[in-house]
Amino acid sequence: MWLVVSFLFRAVSPNPIEMDVFSGFYVRGIFFSLLKSVDPELATAVHEERTLSPYSTSSLENTQGRKIFFGTVPPGSFFQFRITTLRNSVSDALARSLTEVSPPSIEVNRVRANVSEVVVEHFGGQLSGSSSEHSRYEVVFRTPTFFRNTQKGPGVLQLLLPRRLRRKVKPVYRYVIVPDPYHFFRNLARLYRQFCKPNFPYRSYCEWLLEGGVALETYDGLKVYKVYDSDGTWSRGFVGRAVFSVPKDLYDGRMAKITGELLEFARFSNVGGNRTAGFGVIDYRVADSRESG
């Protein structure tokens, strides 16, 4: 039974598509439009979930060099985007929506485009015995990526008071806009536990990360962008290339294998905040230990 299904849409519009916001927000709208066409109740349930969302999307990009579109998609230009479903009920509904109209079409910012092809790819969610143990990876963050760091709990002065007298402290969320290995791989592990493998060794893996199990070796081309949605709300995210490695003194074969599999999972799931709007799209490759950063 497939757990994670990626639908890669390729489409073309005879008219230009003007994009007032980051295109990932439009793709999220396409996802809900397709889902609502076959199962309005499921669409509402997914939209109102307050936990990890069971889907992710990409931004619009061209079909040749996978360059991300900003501003306008020219008329007659083929473009593509990805919608990944992380729950079987959502996968089934999205697949049904594509058979409702033949050939299927989509609407991007009030412009109708014809879908020429949908390529389906599966990730089965198997960690053990399916990957080699590597210790160095190059990751390209292709769309803005950020992590949330929750700061909560009483301050030093509050700790001096009896518990009954302490005022409630609201969690404070901070943006992490660097490729920090702990936030990166912990986020992936959390997603994997939620959607693919409930008995995933989340606690022990995160403890290994905290000990420095994965290190940020180098990075380049790192840029931070401020991205707006249709409501004028902004998010910041970084793009660029980073190399992560497992230090020899903390090498653990089981944990190294999990790390590689989580990176493969990330190709489907995205990583970090706003995954549902095309943020956190990555590519990766195994890097030879002889390569310099």
C-alpha cells in the first residue's frame, strides 16, 4: 500500500499567467479545487486540520531547466508543478479528480490551462534495508525554506515563584532561516513518523542530532527572500546549497541510513514551514567524501 504519492502536472496556457504572489500559493489553490470537485467534505477536513498537513506542493517551474517562474508565465509556455499526498484517502481523491474531465484542466490565478500530462511517482515509506550508508550529502534548497523554533516556558524569575503563582507563558515562534541540521532533519523525522512509520525511532534519532550526529559542513549561494501571500502576510525563507556530513566520531550506521532515507522522503514531502504552498522544495545527491565544499 503506497503511503506517499507525487503527482507531477505538466500544463500549458494559451494566455499569459500573471502571478501577484509566490506561485506555490496558487498550486495550493489548485489542490483544494481538485479535491473539492470530488469530495468537498474531505477538502474541508484537510483544510481545517491543525496538525501536520497531509500534502505538499511545489511552485510553478518550466519543464526544461526547472527554473522557477516569477512574475509571468508566458503564453504557450509549458510549465509544471508537483502535488504530493501523504495520506491514502487524499491520494485516492486527487486521482479521481483527474478523471472527472478529459482532458483535465486547471485554473491558475483565473487563467485556464490545459493539463498535458500527469506523472505519478510513489514513495513506499521503507527505511530499513533499502539504502546504503553514506555520510555526506549535498542539498539544494530550491524554494524558500524556513523552520520554526518554539521558545516557551517560564523565565528565570518565574522559576523562583511557586508554580501556582506563575503566569501562563505563551509559546513564541521564531524563524530559523539557515540550513541548521538539527531543525532540518528533526522536521523530516517528525513528518515521517506522522505519515509513514508511527514506530519510527524519533526520540533516539533527535537525541543523536542534538549530539551533533549531522553537521553543516559548508554552504554557498545562500539567499533569504521575503515572500508574500494574497493577504499581504509575509514569510521569510532561504534558498541555496548546503553540504551535510556525519562526523566520524559520531557515526552510527543505523542513524546514517535513516538520514539518507529521510532525504529521499524530503524530495516528496518538502521540509519546514509552508510546505503546502511550495516552500521547502529540495533536491539532494550523495557527495563523495573527496569533494571539497
